[in-house]
Amino acid sequence: MAQQGIQLDQDKLSCSICLQLLKDPVTIPCGHNYCMDCIRKCWDEKEVHSCPQCRQIFTPRPVLVKNGMLAELVEDLKKEECPTASSDHAYAGPGDVACDFCSGRKRKASKSCLVCMASYCEHHLQPHYNVAPIKKHKLIKATSKLQENICPRHDEVMKIFCRTDQQCICYLCLMDEHKDHVTVSAAAERAERQKGLGRNRQKFLQRVQNREKDVKMLHERVEAINLSADKALRQSEKMFKDLISLIEKKSSEVKQKIRSKQKSEQNRVKELQEKIEQEIRDLRRRDTELQQLSLTEDHLHFLKNYSSLSHLSESTNVPTYNNLTLQYFDDVTAAVSRARDKVKALLSEEWPKISVGTTKADILLPQGEPKTRDDFLKYSCQITLDPNTAHTLLSLSDSNRKVTLMSRNQSYPSHPDKFLEWWQVLSREGLTGRCYWEVKCNGMVGVAVAYKDIGHRGTKEECGFGLNDKSWALTVSVSGYEFTHNNIPTPIPGPQSSRIGVYLDHGAGTLSFYSITETMNLLHRVQTRFTQPLYVGLWLPQSAGHTAEVCELKKRINIKQ
């Protein structure tokens, strides 16, 4: 009846000219109603001013005044029509959760109750907001998975988690087959595992960042292969011009072999690049699933999916950059040069040196960091400090392996490599490949690696270890550890130790610092791309008498990752 009344009112409150609801309604002297604009335009077009319905003529033209009462009725009708116009949107459609309490056509549920184990539309949800006994019920976003929270054996809500069997149970299960097991509430177990979820997300994100760096490195390798191959081609072709009448066929063979090797190396690198990009996509997908899982309010749904989603699969091995392929191209160029000079007399002897070997110039995948003491010792290196770089307040001893901060200047000859402003020293040896060394620290000490061309005189940012893009430094003090690169400090947690181990894999772009006590504990690992040989650096920034010493490695120590 109410809907019929609204329809009747709508007919009465419509303009007979535009057939729409009255807008700015006016009542003319005969009593009929029109939109102000409609009747005004109608009269403007005619010389005689009459009613469009009853044809009554008005002389003079009536003054039009808005009918306030009709305007209010029109507004009330519009307000009544709003919910009717949008009512279809409130009904449950495919993929929506339907209200369990609606009869006939069901409306879309907005909330699910974990106590009632039912879903409610906004209308039927009101008692949960107004009725005292059910106000405390746990409401979550509407879900179709409520039945999964019911114990299939006892038909009771599962609110308990059995840590012994790693499954959700109801209170009757607790009294029966899980009687002596370790159990907690589902909410408590969720809270505990939520902490682990955050850590797992960090691992996924870190893995994504590492894989993106690997993809970038592989892209650079493809470019290097192309540049080297093109260079070899240009030089080979130029040298073959002098011998074209004799070795035109051989020139074509060299070109074909270089291109073949270039293509095979490109394909090998691109294949590995595609695998790592796929891993990145998988990691991002898993991270998105973990993020969605962390936002769910259903503890049981969280616990059922946590283990499968939080498992981090083994990573695709990351390739180590090596020059084997590039050296091959250089060898071809050198062999062609020799052949040009000796081709008439020594062609048969020199030609095999030009041929492409059948051994694969594989892109070597990086091996993991050493796991045992013997593995580390394979990469130990002898390091001595360079007096030409030492600040005048630093005294070198023990065959230039130990440095001490003094209160007076030492008598060093002047040298362009000497640090003039900062109490630092570099090693004589430049490091490439894989290297391992240890430093014993007494007091506050900076253990660093740096390029040879780091500033030796000038501002702190130009010369200080860790304060620019040419050095990486770990500061050791009684208050803890801090890693710095490009003037960005990062506090590092870890067990206190006066002995620091440093492992460098120059080709793979990794630099790792270990705290050495009874075991070796990884403090920090850097993943980057080194473009020059690295030199060991030591920094004594605090008090006279403090020392740092590059150690000899003797005692076996277990590795703790």
C-alpha cells in the first residue's frame, strides 16, 4: 500500500508539459501546476497566455510564484524513492555472501558472527549492535567459509589450537583425543604466528630485492658480451683485409664462430634471467597472499593457510660474473693478429689457435659462503697495511699488520696517498675474487673496504670510510655495531666481540661481516656490484692507545648462520 501511495503522489506531482517531477513548481490561477521554466517557455512562444490543460485564457499574463508546499512534497517524494532505486544493489549476487536470516530473495551479508556462526545483512545485524547479550559477539567481514570453523566430528565451533597435533579443535575434542596435548586458544596461536608472518614477509621482500639485483647484473653481462663480441669482429675484419686473397674463407669462419658463441652466451644468460624473473613474480604473488592473510580477522582461516603460505622455497642460484667468455673473444682477436703476420709460412701451425674451443664458457653460478672453518681458510689472504696511506697519528707494527692510535705525530715521509685529515689506513694489497680476513679490535674501530681512488684529503664525506660510494665500513664499539655506506648508517644487532671476520666475493658482489666469539655469527651482508679492486681499511676514531690488528687464522671455529 505504501508503494502504491508513492506512485500516486508521483503522478500528481509531475508536470504535464515535461512529464517529470515538478521542478520549482508554480500554480497558475486555474489551479493547475507546472514547472516554472516549462510554463514560462510555453507562454513565451504564444501571444495568448492560456493553461495547457484546461485552455483558460489569462489577461494579463499571470506573475509566476514558486509554490513552497508543492516543492516540499516533491523533495519528500525524492527521498522516499532513493532506497527503492538502489534496493537491487543490496541483494546478494553471484560470489556474494547471502544473509542467513533473510526470507525469499536474500540480501547481501555485511558481517559474519563467529559465535552465532551465521552471516547477516545490515537489517538483521542490528540486534548485534542493540541487544546486550549478543553485543560482545565477534563480528568479522562477511565470509562464506564459516562452516570450516565447525568441528566435523562434534559439530561445535573450533576455538582451540592443539600445538601437539598442529590443528584446530573444539572443546569436546579437548576432553577426548586431545586431552593431554599442549593446547592454546586459536586467538593466542594466531597472535604468536602473526609475529612470524611479518618476519617471513621481510624475507620475501629481501629475496625480491636480491633477485632484482641479479637480473640487473645479468642484463649488464649481456651488454658486455655484445660489446666484446662486436669489438672482436671489427678488429678481426680489419686485420683480415691484408690477407683477404688467401684467407677469405678463414675470415668467414671466424665471424661465424664468434657470432655463434655470442648467441649461445646470450641465450644462456637470458634463460637464467627469465628463471629469476619468474621467481620474482612468484615471490611477489606469495607476498601478496601473505599480506592478505595477515589482514584476515578469521583466526582459523589464518592458521589453516599460514604454514603453506609462509614456507620460503629454495632460491634460484645467482650467477657469478666471470671473464671466461670475454677472454675468449680477446683470444680470438690476438690469434688473428698473429695469423696476419705469419699466415704465409705458419698458417697451418697458427690456425688451430684461432678455432673456437668446444669447452663451454659457462656462466658459473655462485657458491654459497663457506660453512666450515676449512672452507673459510681456503680464501684467507695475507694483508699488510700501507705506511704511505697511514695518518701521522697512526703507528704501524707487527710487520705492518697492527695499527695503534698515538697522541703524537709519527715520522712518516710525505706521500700523495696519505690520509691527512682522518685517522685511517689502507692495505697494500688490492682484493678481487674471494678473500677472507679477520681484525682484532681494541676500543672503537672501523673495519672497512674501499676503492683505491677514495679521497685522501678533503671533507669527511670525500675521505671517511663508509661516508661515500667508494667505501663500506662496520664500526665496532662497546655500544654495538653500525654499518655505513654512502653516509647512510644502519644499526646492526649481534653478540659483542672484539674480533671481526670479513668475507669478500668480489665477482658475486657480496661482502659479509661476522662477529667471532665461540662461533661465527653473521652481522651484516652487502649485495652490490664492485667495479674496482677493494683495499682493506682500518679507522681508529676515538682515544690514543686503541688498536686494530689484521689477525693470523689458526683456531677452528664453527659457523652459525
